[in-house]
Amino acid sequence: MKHILVAGGAGYIGSACTEYLLNNGYAVTVYDSLVTGHLDAIDPRAKFIPGDLADREKIIKVAKEGNFYGIMHFAAASLVGESMVDPSKYFRNNIANGINLADAAVAGNIKNFVFSSTAATFGQPEKCPISENDPQKPINPYGESKLCFEKILNWYSQIHGIKYAALRYFNAAGATENFGEAHNPETHLIPIILQVAAGEREKLMVYGNDYNTPDGSCVRDYIHILDLAQAHMLALDAPESGHYNLGTGKGLSVFEIIKAAEKVSGKKINFEIAPRRPGDPDTLIACSDRIKKLLGWKPQFENAEAIIESAWKWKLNHKNGYLR
Ligand code: UFG
């Protein structure tokens, strides 16, 4: 049985990937500081080691002792807006602490490394959909930190023979039956809209209606976390190192997401137009042909309503998120 070390397995995407790996016959050890993750988001079938990637000695010891086939790295700070206020947090967590994990891979002779990268590495794209070889010019410290770690992995691949996959997610969304999105405070569009639908929040603030998009609000490519999970599993066994964009290839504006959520929930979503949020590009849409062609990725969720429906179902069954 292949054993995978999942750094950040108590977070939103890490928890769904852990569940997916376990469902597909892998053994999983989750390493997580629980700073933003939740104990209840860790699949009970996984082994859990509490720890921070800042603790270099600890993560190296864990990597050396586990006989791991691969590492999946989800443990990072991931908010575009916050990175524009506190860049230091992003460079420390996502680069300095990431290096500790890469060094742990070297120390433990773990050859397969799957990294959560992001569409934010592209900045304001020159064209959409975005392909892997399009210019990467981040417009926020979050995207810069992830791009820097992609480059670090490239050097580790050349020098230490670690095979890596940088998976550039567009906007992760949706839920599995057991695991969903619950940040505190919540800043992401879909969970905030669903809080409004559930009567937990009075209204959504729409950050800008004067973007260069058909209806003026930002356009994003929302991709289901189960489709991300499938991509991670495939990437573990990729024949060589590579970068892959992960999205549906369809862009939806903030207003279109509001409409879809109204349809799914049957509730009216109140909103108000607010100023733009610093660091937000107009439009991000993925071209994911490379991972389909090279690794046989077959996404199951093609439309936003199905994605939102899964998140809504999870929300109705988990009234307080992961709070007991
Ligand atoms: N938005 C609002 N109001 C809100 C929250 C969000 O209008 O209350 C808008 C944002 O301005 C943006 C869109 O909804 O245009 C999506 O925002 P999210 O905060 O949900 O997600 P981001 O696009 O900022 O970022 C997410 C992840 C990043 C990842 C990026 C890739 O958080 O880690 O997708 O596109 F890099």
C-alpha cells in the first residue's frame, strides 16, 4: 500500500484529497498545525501528526520515518486579499516553510511531490483561457510566493531528483459528503453567498462592478474539490515533473454565481456593490488540456450549479461548519 504524507490535510482541499486517497487504497498521514485547519476535517482513517512546517526538525523526522511514496503539499496561506496586507506571512509560510518540506522530501528520499499552486501565479493574464506556458506575472504576494516555490521545486527536481507536479488550481469550490469549506473568518465568494442563503449573514459585498468583464464583476473558473483530488492522485504517478492548470475552462462572474446559488438554494441573495479588492485580476479561466492529455484527468463537475449544490448540501448538514 502506498503511503502519502499530506501536509495541510486538515484544510479545505487537503481534507477532500485525503478522503479521496483513502477511498482509492492509499494510506495517509496528515501533518497539520491546525492554525487554519480543523481536527474534524481530518478523515478518521488517516494517521494525524500535529505539527507546523516551520518546525524543520519535526517535519524532517516525520519524513524520514514514514516510508512515504509521496508528499502532497497543501499547507499554505492562501488568501489573495490578506497577502496584500501581510506579505511577510505569505513569504514565510509559503516559501520558507515550504523549503522545510522540500528538504524533508530529500532527507526521507521521497521522490513524488505534488504541490498546490495557483492561478494567482499568472497575475493579470494576457489571454483566457490560460495555458501552462503563458507568462506568469503575479499581481499579489500570494501568487508570487507560489510561483517562487514552483521554481524552488524545479531546482530540487534537477539537483535532488525529486519529481514534482505543480497543480495550478483556479477557484476551488464545492464539497464532498463529509468535507467542505469552512474558514474563520470566511472570505471566499461561494461560502459567503451560502451564509446569506442560510440567513447567517445579511448580505454579500460584491467587490467591484467596473471590471473589464461582460457584467463588470470578476470572472473566475470554479473547479470542484473532488476533481482536484483526482488530479492529485494522477499527478503522484506522472512520468516526469510538470505544471498543470486545473479548471473547467468556463468563467463565471460574481453575479452569475449569485444567480446560480439563488437557483440551487431557492433563497434570495442580498448584495451590495463595494470597492474593488486589491490584488484581484478581472478574469481567470483555465485551459486544462495538458493534464487531460498527459495524465488522463477526467473532471466530473462541469457546471457551477452542480458545484454549488454540493456545497449547499454540505452546509445544510454542517450548520456550524466544523465547530462542535
Ligand atoms: N468576491 C466578492 N465578495 C466577497 C468575496 C469574493 O465579490 O465577499 C469576489 C472576489 O473579488 C473575486 C471572486 O469573488 O473576484 C472570488 O473570490 P474568492 O475570495 O472566493 O477567491 P479568489 O479568486 O480571491 O482566490 C481563490 C483562492 C486563491 C486562488 C485563486 C485562484 O482563494 O487561493 O482563487 O483563482 F489562488
